[in-house]
Amino acid sequence: MTAAGPRVEVLAGWGMAHHARSRVYRPADEEGVAHAVNDAVARGLSLTARGAGLSYGDAALNQGGAVVLTEGLAGVVSFDPASGRVTARAGTTLRELWTRTISQGWWPPVVPGTMEVTLGGCVAMNVHGKNHAQSGAFGAHVEGVTLLDGDGATRRVTREESPAELAAVVGGMGLGGVILDVTLRLKRVHSGFLAVEGWATRSLEDTLEALRAGVADSDYTVAWLDCTGGRAGRGVVHTARHLDEGHPLVGEGLDAEAQGLPSRIAGVLPREWAVAPLKALNRPAGIRLLNAAKHGAARVRGRSRYVQTHAAFHFLLDHVPGWKRIYAPAGLIQYQMFVPAESALSAFSAALERQRALGVPGHLAVVKRHRAEESAAGYCMDGYSLAMDFPVGRGEGYTRLVRLCAELDAVQAASGGTVYAAKDAVSAGLGRLPRKHDPRFSSNLVRRWQAASPHPQP
């Protein structure tokens, strides 16, 4: 069954700060996707594929063009519980994937902070998780995809038979065609729980060193960073390890129900009630209070060790339903820079200093350790990343935010770094977007890159 003709709609980036008016196709199957591509080309429109629409900025927006939503292409096509090899349609979310496979001891090899992203989006943006330094990005575990090109024709692209072409699809922002399905190697797990360790750090230097050391003996490493006031740079580091076959919890928690997210925040506040108090604290004094409380609580606990489900550890963005409403109506943006290891301390120190000097409140900052990643976009390197969430203010607040982003561009450029284009919506220094792509596929992000690039366009 194919979808009806396109409707003109206004779509938003996940951060709510960017919108675009496009012709939107909602195909129910692969035939419908082919119809959408052919129809958009016939109308002279560029086309952007959009999964769950969870890119913070404008990567899945296409002002004046066409957008094909892949949400109708959902479901696991095949799964081999002996090898962990799974093929699923591009619109399948990580939630739908792991709830199908965890009972047989398999978990997605790489996950971002939310389980609501689609597999097609994970490939196109080559998402990373808390284990990038250990296991690489999502694309490292992809064995193949089915791609629909600008002529409406499908072809199979595999690591075994066409590795160069697959490398161009992974992280290629959908610029080579629409991904229809994904074949992935899953991670064998013996328990539904992870062994987690957390502790407070007193400075940015301590935080970076803790992440570097944690990579050697952990499966996952991540740090929250306090980016407020004079103590900006102190943090809370978390590491996690998969349980081995001799652990008492082996075989436990391997079902979707056991992986349910905690019902209360900090063991007290019901998840569904959390938005209102968080919105009340959505001002500089409130954010400083929350940051101080988080760091203070970690210091009081000391070096804590506990077990946590995979879902609770990984999917922090899903803990508070609808939490982005805190930033309504103007929305939020995220700026994420990647810099080489030798530049991280100076670059992140400069970024935090510029944020403080300009008086732009940073509501959340996360630091991760990374390894070099070869893909079409190639945003990862042997180093660290700093991701910062900012509310989009009005008037003078907005002006300061724009200025800060420009200065952060200068910091990352001087450090030999890049930004992650899948999240970015403000930077002129977009890093390494693929320079060869099918001109029939485009987006707001690509046009912004083309306008800023000093190089000839393909």
C-alpha cells in the first residue's frame, strides 16, 4: 500500500528552535518511498529522509523542499538468536529493537541517550554512545543496508561486497538516498544489568583524566559537567561494565518489563510530575542550584557502586517524559564539539570561560572519550567531546547565544576539532560533511554547509 500525495506541513527540529515548511510524504512501505522520491524529483524538489525527527537542529528539515517520513517502515524483518544478526526496517526504533531481542541475550551495540531514534537515523547520522572509545560508533556494527536512490531504484549495500559504498552511507546524512532497512550485529549480554560506578571530580582536568583511565577497564564511560559559576569544570563520572557469566545476576532482567525506567526521579518525584518543578528552575539561579546539588550529592556518596538496567543507564533523555517542554516555546539547541585529546583541556576550558563571560546559562554539559572514526562525515577523532545544551532566549539573551556559538566555532577550529552536524543548527564550521552526494537529496543543514564552505561544491 502506498501513501497519498504529499501535504504541505511545518516540521520542527527536536529542539523546537528550528522549523521548516515542506511537502511531507508518509509512505507505509518501500513502494511508497519509491513513489515519494519519484514524485519529489518530478516536482523539482530536493528530498530529505526523516526518521523520528530527534536531531536537535535542522538536519532533518528541508525548507521549501520535500521530506519523506520513514516512520511507516517499522518492524524486525529477521533475527538470528544464535549469531545476534538482525535485519530491521529503517523506521524501527531502538526501543522496538531491544524489546524484541533482549530476552534472548542481545542488546544494540551502540545506543545514544534516547531509545526513540530509528535505525535509519542511527546509520545516517552514525550516532555514538557512552562506549565510543571502546566499541566505535553505530556504523562500525552495521553489516549492510538497502538503499533507495534518486532514480527510485533499490540496491543492497554490504560491508562484505561494497565496503566503500557502505562507508559513504554511514554518517552520510542521507545524502546518497533513503535507507530502507538495516542489518546489524548485536551485542551479546548475559544479564539485564550493568555494574555501574560513579564519583565526583573536582576539576575539568580530573574529569578528563577519569574518562581516559575509565576506558581501559570499563565498557562505558561518561561524565556530567558543571558548567555554571566559578567552579565550572567539576563533574560526576560514571563507568559501567557488562556482567560476566559468573555473576549472580546472570540471566536476570532479560525482559522488556524488567528494563522499565525508574518510576521516580531521585527516588522521590514521580517521573510524570517532574516537568513543572524543572520548568520553575529554568533560570540561571535555578540551574546553578541544580548543578551544585548534583555535584554535592555525588561528593557525599563518595565512590558508589551499584547495578542498573541497560535502559536506565543508557536512556537518560527518556527518564522524564516530555522534558523538552521545559524550554518551550523558544526551544533549545545543543552545541557539541569534538577535539583531539591533546587539545581537550585548553579547548573545553576556553569554551566554559566564554560561556561564563557572555552570561549564557548552560543547562547541561556532557563529556565523552572517543576514538578516531572513519565515515563519510568523520566527526569523531582520538579525543574528547563536549556537548552543551542552551535555552534559546529572546532579545539580548538570544544575541549573546549567537555570539557564544560563533566563539565556540573559533575554539573548536583553533583546536583542530569538529562539531557534530547531526545535532548542530548554528555552526558555520560544520566539520566534515560528505562533499559528494546526490543533488536530489538535501536539507537545511546541507545548504548551510554549502553557504559556509570555502571549497567548490559537488
